Amino acid sequence: MSHSDTIKSISGHAERLVACARAAGAVYVDALAVCDTGDSVSIRNGAVESVEREDAQGMGVRAFVETDRGLAFATASSSDLSEAGLKRLADQVVAMARISEPDPDAVPPVGADHPNADELAAWRARYPDQHHGWSIEKARDAAMQCEEIARNYSAEISNSEGADASFGSSHVAYASSDGFAADYAKSSASLSVSVIAGSGEGMQRDYAWHRAFHASDLKTPEMIAQEAAKRAIAMLNPGSMESGRTTVIFEPRTATSMLGHLIGAINGRAVLQERTFLADALNQSIFPDFVHIEDNPDHPDGMGNRLFDGEGTRCTGRNIIDAGRLNCFLTDRYTAKRLHQPETGSAMRGLTGDIGIGSSNLIWHPGRQTQEEMMATIGNGLLVTEMIGFGVNGVTGDYSRGAAGFLIENGKIVRPVSGITIAGNLKEMFANIEMVGSDLTWFGSSAVPSIAISGMTVAGQ
Amino acid sequence: MTIADMPDQNLDTLPVSIETLQSVLSHMLPAGADDGDLYLEHSVSESLALEEGRVKHVSASTHQGLGARVIKGEAAGHAFTDRLDSRALMQAAASARTIAESGQQRPPVAIHKASPTPLLYEGSNPAAGLDFTQRKALLERLDQLARSLDPRVKQVFANVSSSFSDIHIVRMDGAFMHDARPLVRLNVSVVVEQNGKRETGSAGGGGRFSLHRFSGDNQAEELVRKAVRLALLNLDAHDAPAGTMPVVLGPGWPGILLHEAIGHGLEGDFNRKGTSVFSDKLGQRVAAKGITVVDDGTISERRGSLNVDDEGTATQRNILIEDGILTGYLLDRQNARLMGKASTGNGRRESYAHPVLPRMTNTFMLAGHDSPDDILSSLDKGIYAVNFGGGQVDITSGKFVFTTSEAYYVENGKIQYPVKGATLIGAGHEVLQKVSMIGNDLELDPGVGTCGKGGQSVPVGVGLPTLRIDELTVGGTEA
């Protein structure tokens, strides 16, 4: 099927599912239908190691019914898109909603701030449904080239975990019983490679990747190969370092995790549940005044662009952190109502289950100093290039993670270090940001520069 | 009633006819292929979640699809589809076979049932054991219990979920296997508050058994008590120390150490490719004398257990380390063939829409002879860690981490105070050589483990006796 046929077909499914659930007794309904196709080729040691082809479809529905104690709802999903499957799913979700517990605060899908027809048309014109630009053969050639360059980068590269080229298209349709229906398609291509330097117990592995809407916008296979190989070689023969307090520079690749921790902590649901260390921090300065972070759903470089969220609510950009101050929590309609906060259009919808909350494109505004200048400014410290583990307590902000990178002495990198941990508390870490670099780097839907944080504890020898 | 619309299924009935499978298989497999299979799955899952004293989220999902696979040498071709009509199946077969050079088709094979393996769990939907009202009542009871235990409990979250996967595997030679896999999980977490300071604690349990189990014994209530105890304990936690020191691990879930430090590094794909720090170490000492580590997929009703793996191989008890010597790897069929060995029954996939990888099942260390009290008493200055959150490993350098969720600072063999969550870091090929005492108290975890690899999640189990490690880096803030 062509793109437009697929869109037509899944839009039809979403709207028919809404109608079926209404017929089964639901008062309010919204539904999603998705159709994804994807291919990937992986190359190892110059030969094709695997090809994968995925052809996935599914639909999900949220149905509200009137009970004598108020509105109750449930969600359900299925991969069976036949007419009988639609009807079965509609009957099932309504039956489930009837035995659910009514919630006086429930926000049914009616009266949302939907984008209008002109906005939908303008969005389509700005982000036309374009092909990813790859065939299996072209993807295979790119992966082949990337892996070969990485393997042959130097004699220190001893082994390969392979290169992978993936591409695909995702079609999503949303429909609500209040009459709003919209759909969009997204295509993307990505290229990655992972190689190993050294041997035996001295092996070091590293990787590089890039993803873009169109294959022609990807970094070249050479750039990706060289980054992976250089990184693996630079980490050879790491040592430990002395335990103690130090300033840590997170390069962009590791600094993205700070954005993740921030977004998790200002998630409206977590705020409502008092499960975040920033629950009481709205309108407070939580970063130094040179920190600016925006959620931008309409950025030409971002993979997270969206006109409306998982509830059909219009997405508008906003500065989450404005001169260090926390401007908003991210909300879906339910948490906005409960917290008496604006709707930010941040509902993230899977086919079934709870509605999640997430950002669109996150951009941490860069500073003026290069990474080298940042190292020169701090004098002694640690450059973190890799982190491992999940040691973050979202309720308290307590932070302790495995790390690897480079020891900085007198403003210069002196040697690689690994097998260490870095620890602190996110609230203090945010406040202790000393510098933000000029090296803004995009990773899919987030863009972040290097960040220097003082007063962290390193555990090593 | 169960929530999901689960049609009455005769478990021996395929969603696709035998004739269709035969023609898809012969279309898919050129004469030169080494292996290949079709994997059909029908899964239903249900979940109820309570917060603010009310069951707020009720959800269900139904998924079915086919994974088609062709193997030739080191290469594999995969196709995954949610559509089970014969046209979609033929397209999937054509995609999967692009990996092997086109050649003569195989003649159709007769599809025949493989001999059944002993059943480790009941082949029925575990949701049927506790109807919706009973599940709702269970969650409400747990909420009330948590709030009654301590006035500092501010928020209670409880979730009960179940899934049931019906799997059919047809191998290249026509051998046909079936497995019906129940899986349930109950989770409780609480937020406590004291003088404006908040903390959280959580506990969970589950396995391959009916939801009915949660209504019978005190398991559910115990989870609540544990979650509340952990949260209150953490309110009083001091900063953890930073640096290298001896660590004593408690029994059970701390076995995540083995999963990260040893288990992943012994998976066949990494070792065949020489990318694991354990590559070529077979027969060598990798752990202290007295240490024996097994991966056992055959324990009745455990979360990591399977009647057959996702390639239809019966699971088994595999000895990975015997008395400190590396004796075995975890293998699927492809890596076993390439390494000249037999599959160990560890070929697993998250679903039909994911490729097979060698994975762990239930990984644990056998009990030793030391009493847990003696082990703790031996700790001069160090950390006693009883509960953990997640862990991760870099199998190439061997560096692994796991993060404490209940740990204590110990001096002169006596517990001094609880410490905040800290990440412990070590190297997989070194850590077990630093073990000096092994407890006689092996425990398996409560059934909460999920292992991630290559973007795929599968349920696993771990286990450990109390263990003393003479040197591990503790990632606290108190340097």
C-alpha cells in the first residue's frame, strides 16, 4: 500500500472504532490506530549478519461510560484490525469500563484544545509525508561502508559488533467522539556502528549512531565510523582515580541523561503523586540563571515534532527553564485539571494502558565555551563519556551511577578512567552547574551541550 | 470473569492451518539454509492499577502475529507480521529468505508434533484465577493495610497484572512445539513523608501461576509491609560511603550480581564473536573455589522458567561455573551450531516481533557452608546490602553496576545505620574471585526480574546465598 492508502485505511479504523464503542454504549471515546513498517540490515566483519522486516499494526481505544457514581473508563488494544476484531475490541473495552471504578476527576475526550483544519493543513505543508530515502540495498551499502571504515580505522581496532542501518515509516491516526480526527506519518533512517579496541581483559567497546527523517540528512558512514573507532581507542588502558569531590563535565552524549532526569521530575503525574523531588519547585530557581531549556514541538532538526498530543491537544512550545527558573510542569488534561496548571499538550499515548507524559523536542540552549575551554576553566576534574546503571531516586533526587571517561588535570585530558561511580543529589547538581558548553548536539528529539557540575563525589580507589 | 476477550482455545489448535504453514515453510527455506522456523504467538494481558485509594486504570491488550526466520551460517533473515492471512505470511517468508541465496526450494515437510516436555506451569490464563471484583478488592485491601501500618504513608500505588502467551513453533524439519505461558505480577509502592522529607519504597512478586495465589497466602500483605518498611527505613538513611571496601550481599534478589557480572558475559553470541571478557576462558578459574553458578529454566512456576525456549528446545539446568571454574555458555541453536555445541535451551525472544537471542532463565549460586551471621560478623567496616534496584553490564570490559535500595553501614560486625541508595561497580571477571565466604542460605528472588538486551525484555529469575566480597567500589557521596 502507498502512504496515502495506509493513512486512509488506519484513519478509517480509528474512526470506525470510535463509532463501534459508541454503539456498544460508551459516552465518550477516543482511539488510535497505528501501522508501522520497518527494515534493518546489520553487517559484521564485512558480511550481512541479519536482515529484519517488520510489518506491524494495532489499534487502541479508551472508552468512558456513565455509571450512577460518575464517569468510569478503561483502555484496551488489539492487533486484529478486521471488522470482527474492531467490534470485539469495542465490546470488550465498554464491558471493562462498566466494571471500573468511577473517577470524579476523570477528563473525557471532549472539549480539548484541538488544532483546527487550517493548522492541520499548514503542518502537513511544513512537514510533508516524505519517504526515508533508503532501500534495503542502499542501507546495506551504507552499513557495509561504515563497518569497514570503523574496522580498518587503526590496528588497535580488534573486533566488531557490527553496523546497523534501519529505516521505516510509522503512520498514526487519532479520532475522538467529539468529532476531531487527524493523522500523521513519520519516516526515519538511522545508522550505527560498534567496534572493539584492544584484546582479552583489556577490550574496550564504543559506538556511534545517528538518526534523521531522511537518509540524506544522516551523518556520513565515515563520520559515524570514525567517532566509534576513536572513542573505543581513546578508552584503552583505563585506570581508576582517587575517591573524592570533583567537578564533572558531561559531554553531550552523557548530558542528555540530565534532560531525562529533569523531564521525569516535572512530569505532572509524578508531581500529583508526590513522587518527584521537584514537586514543590514550580516558579523557583532550580538552575543557575544562565540555564535555558525549551520544549519545542516544531523544530526543523528535531525528531520529536508534533502538532497534537495523545489526547488530540494542540502542542505549543514553551520555555521549561527560563533563566534557571522552573516555568511549568508537563501535563496531560487530567493532571492539568488536578494540579490547576495549564495543559501543555504532553500526553504520550500507547495503544493501551495509562496515558503517559513526555516532552516533544528538548533543547538546552548552548553557552559560549568550547569543551576545551571548559576543561581549562575547571582545571582538575572528570570528563564523563559513558554512564552505566539506573541509580537515580526520583523522589529524593539522590544520584549514584557508574561512569567512565577521562581524568582532567591542569585543564587537559591526562588519561582514561573506568570502574568508578559519580554521586550527588540532582537538586544540588542542577544548582551546581558551573558552565554550559557551545557544542550543542542533537540526539533524535533532544539537543544538549556539554555541562559542567561542581561538587560531585567520585568513588574509585 | 476475566477482562480480556479470550476465545475458548483448544491449545492444540493453530490460528493458521497446517497446510498454510507447510507451504509457507517450504516457500521460505531454500535448500542451502541451515535452520529456520515459524513462531506464532497469541497473547492476552490485563492490568489493574490503584492510586489515591481507587482502582484508576484498567487495561487489556490482545496481540497475535508471526515471526519467520531463516538461518544460514552467521546470518539470519527475520520477518515479523501482525497479519495472519496467507498473503501476508508468504510475504514474510519471502523477506526472511533474502538472507540465503536463492536456490532450490525444499520439498514440503510433514509437520509433526514433537514429544512433549514435563509441564512446569499450568497452561491456562492466570487471570481466570481471580475475577475483576476480587482483584479490585485485593488492591483496595493492600492500600488500606499500607495506610494502617504507619501514619507517615502518604501515597500507595498497587498494580496487579497478568499475561498469557500461547506459542506455536514449527521448525525447518517440521517438528512442531507448543507452549502456553502464564505470568503474573503484583507490585506495591508507597511514598512516605516526615517533616517535609519524602521517600519511597516498593516491593513486588510473581511468577508463572494463577492470580488466585495472591488471594490465598500472605504474600500480598508481605509485599505491603516490605514496601512500607523500606520507605520508612530510607527516611533515616545516611549518606553512603564512597570508595573501595568489603561488601556483604544478602540472599535472594542480590543475585542480580550474578546476572550482570557473569550471566550476560556467558551468553553465546558474545562469546562466539569474541566480544565478551569471558571469551576463551572456558576451563579457567573465574571465581573463588566453592562457587558454583547455574542457570536453570526448569524450576516449577518461576518467572524465568520455560517448558521449551523460543526455539522449541526443552530448558535445562546448565552449570556455568563449577567450583570456580568456567564450564559452560548459554546457547541458542544458531550460536550452538557455530560453536560446535548443542543448544542449552536459552534461545529466547520478547515476542514474535523480535529475533531470538541467547538469554538467561533463572541464574543463581548454589549454597555454601557459612552461616549468614558469621558472614556479617566478619565485616569490619563495610556495606551490608540486602535489596537492589536495577543493574547493567558492559560485557566487553566486564564492568557492571547494581544499585542498592536497602543497605546498611557495618562496623565491627554490627549494623550501624541504613545508607542511601548507592551504585556498586566492579568487573565481572574479577568480582567472584574476591568472594571469601558463601552462606548456607540460598534464596531465589520473589519473581520480579526483567532482563533487557538488544532492546528486548524477557522475564528472568536470580538467586544468591549470603555472600562476602572482599572488595567492591561503593558509589556513595561520603568520600
